[in-house]
Amino acid sequence: MKDMFNEFKGLDVRTELPQKDDPLFKVFELEEEIIRTYSVNDGVSFIQRDGFDTYQEIIKYLDKKLEKSILTPRVLETYVDSRENIGRTNETLARGVFSGALLELVCRKNNDAPIFLFGRGKQFDYLFSRAILVQNVYLENIQGHSIFTNAGREGIIESLTVNNIVGNQLLAFSAKYGGTIKNVFVNNICGDCLFLGAGEEGRAEYILANNIKGLHSFQGFARLGYANHVLLTDMRDPQILTNQGRIDNLIRDKDMNPTKERLLRDMQKIVETYSSKNGEERKSADKKMKRLQEEIFQ
């Protein structure tokens, strides 16, 4: 799976500061300010539960500084395309939290408009870390550790599809402490600790995970919480689902039948062709995805 990004090798990543009339100019300015202000800390406050107040400070500040015309899916897409974020440092953590706040504000301001992000094989550690609201987001072809870590914590992941990701701790510690996962589909993931500690004291409605290569997936999942519907297929992890909480409807490989296998294949086809569709086609595909997810658990 690590070769999935070969087609993107050699592509340039835009890192230069845009012109002042470019909406991205203000985003870059604020990113630098947030990193300068918050990366002087030891970084723990962003990850631990007591980081909630710090994140709320960042959200309120960015909401005041960024006009609604800047907070669009297109600007968010350009921002992700313009940055790489590599390593586990205070600066990379602060940038990841900034990206999470930016995603949350775009979700809030755009009335459930779909957000499609195609990473072109780049690396962005901590991408969208700590975003309290994640709504109608599709992310594919990206590398990075701790992507969406702590997302939906004390908040909600409304609808999220993740495809072709290399990195550890994807969605780790998400939807904790009263948080909710309504609908998440992860497909073709290479990395350890997927959904590690997710849903603790929280709840999940639909989670589907297919073709996962890594260890320790779903450890501590839904502990002191619960999940309604979880599908785990093609996962080579002998230590999956340890110390988990209540799961009402769990589907594993042994539970699959021809009908469920067909439905899962249809879902994979939709996910793998998102990037080739236009806006209206993607909306139609998203509706079909939700219908297929409901049918597979019947």
C-alpha cells in the first residue's frame, strides 16, 4: 500500500506566501500567528482534555479574523495543497490544530456543503487535529500521523470518508467525552492504532473500516460509551477490539454474505471514483453511499 502515492512523486508543494489579494494570504498570516503564540507551550495542552479551552480560544480568534468569503471549501483545499507538516514538534502540532480549527469553521459557515480534499500523496502530520465539528468531508491520498486525532472530541463527526491514507493514529481519541460519530467510512489504510481510544464516554452510529493494514486498531474503542453499527472487514490485526465498550451490531469477515459483499464493493467503487466526479455527481454519490451503509447493516 505504501506504493499508492507513486503517481504523485515529483509534484511541487506550494509553500510560498501568496499575494495579498489572494484569500490564502490571510490564512497563512493567521497560521503563522497561531504557531508563534501556541507552539511555545509543551504541546500537551492540545492533546490532553484540558486543551479544550485552548482550542476554543483559537476558534473564536480565527472566527473573528476570517471573513466568511475566505472560509470556503476551495480555500481550505488550497491551504491543504499548499502545506506539508512533517514531524512531532510543537510547531507541527500547532499547525495541525490550526488546520482543524480552519476545517471546523469552513464546515460551520457553508451549510453542509461537501468538502473534497485530494492530498496527492503529501505528508501532513496532525491534519485536522482537534476539529470539534467535521461535516461532509472526503479526504484521500495523503500521508501523516495523527490525522483527525481528537476530532469530534466533545463535538460531532457528522459525515467523513477517508480513503488511501498512510499513517498511525488516524482518528485516534476522536469523539471522546460526550462526542458523537454519526457516519465514518475508512478504506485502504496503512498504519497502526486506527480509532485508538475513540468514542470513550461517547457514541458512534455508523463506522465502516475496510482493508486496514496495521496493529492495535480500535483498542479501547467506545469504552464507557457505545456504538450502534460497526463493520470491520479485511483487517489483519490479531489485537483488534481490545478493551472496547458496547457495540450493538458488529460485522466481521465471518459475518459477510454475498449481499453484504456486493454492497461493500459498491461503496468501494464510489469512494475510489470520487476524484473523477463533478460537484453534482459527488453529491449524488454521497447520498448513495449513505443508503448502502444503512443496507449493509440490515
